[in-house]
Amino acid sequence: MSFDDFIKSLSEEDLARIKEAFAKQQGNKPVYSYSLMTDVILDELFKISISLDRTIFNTWFDNAIKLDQKTIDFINALLKKESVYLDFYSEEDLKIKFLAPVLNRIDFKINDNLRDFYEAKLSYESDDFILTGTTDFMVSQGLKRPKKPYFFIQEFKKSKSNSDPEPQLIAELISAVELNGFKTIKGAFIVGGNWNFVILQRIKKHHYRYFLSQTFNAENAIDLQQIYRNLLYVKEEIRHLSTENSLL
């Protein structure tokens, strides 16, 4: 049983006792785990709103990236082999059999100090609380451990009945903008074969707005090609941002 599965098996009373113990260890600050984040907790901690204006995604999604025939063939072969299983795979099966081939082909290892991290720890401590936990996927500055995250994918879930990846992703994005001093940051969350992309804007400390894209169905070849292009765009944007910040 994984740690997240163990946490989910606990009763509300058990979770409350664990949170209280963590709070005492951290100088009475309450500790919130990304894996247990909900919309209700987000609303308690932050002033946060969601915008229904999707035009903010136009530059990102209407990018001029062209996929070569080898990549298109790769996508078609992957779908032929795996698409029928996406709604049935466990979280680990989904990672290894479907997501890992896509992410590895895109290759977010931009250089030795800027790469993709899996199951990496991220923590943000404010004056009043601590956000912490293990992220599924992030692209970050760092060699041994992430130091400056640029992009997240959360969570490799079978369905929202297991837990809702959207508030978990938002909490991770908030942590990153506060730790890094960013004004905006991008991410995505996955439910089975469905992908949604997110842009978070920092208005001021603990005051945010985020934008949620339409859903892309990775079981569909056209949608998966678009997902692939969206991720390639993020990779090039991170490369550009890292150069501007003299990280290379």
C-alpha cells in the first residue's frame, strides 16, 4: 500500500489527530497535504477564483509546432496498443504504460540543471500554515532535487472518485509561485484519459485566479496530438524562461 493509499484509508478522526500532531511539531502551524487538498480547504486558506475566459489559452494551444511523421506514427501506435485500457488502468499502470512513453519522448531534461522530477517533495510555509507533499510530476531547476518548479502535472488518477486532482494541482501551483516569486505558472491534471490544462495567476500574496482549459481526450488521436504539442510548447517556454533567468 502506498503512503497516499494509507492516508485515504484513515478515518476523519484519525486524519484530524495526525494533522494536530503535525501542527504541534511545526510550531502549531496546521499542515496541509497536497494529496488531501479539496476546494473547501483552498477557499479557507486563500482568496481564489476561477475564470471562465479561455482566450488566455489561445497563444499556448494555437502554437505553430508541427509534429513530424515519426511522432504521429508513435502517437497512433501508442493509442492502438493502450487506448482501450485507459479507463481501467491503475494509477501506476497509467503512468508506466501510457504517460511515461509520451513524457519521455518529449524529454523535459533540458540540461543537467533543469529536468523532470517524479514523486518529488514540495513544501511551502507561510506565516499561518504549511503546504507539503509529494508531487506526481514537475519540471524544475535542480540536479538532485527540485529547486525552482516551472510546470506540474497532477495527478495520474483513474477517476475523480478516487480523489480530485484539480485542487491538488492548484495547491502545488500556489506553492510554486510563492516560493519562486512568479506571477503566472502552468500545469495540467489528468483523470483517466482526460487532460485539462491550467494557468494560475498571482494577484497578490494568497490571492489568485486560475483558468481551466477545455478537456482533451487522450484516447482520441487528434486530441493526443494537441496534448503533445501543448507539452512541447511548455518545454520551449521553460527553456526560454530559464535562459532569461540565467539558469543554464
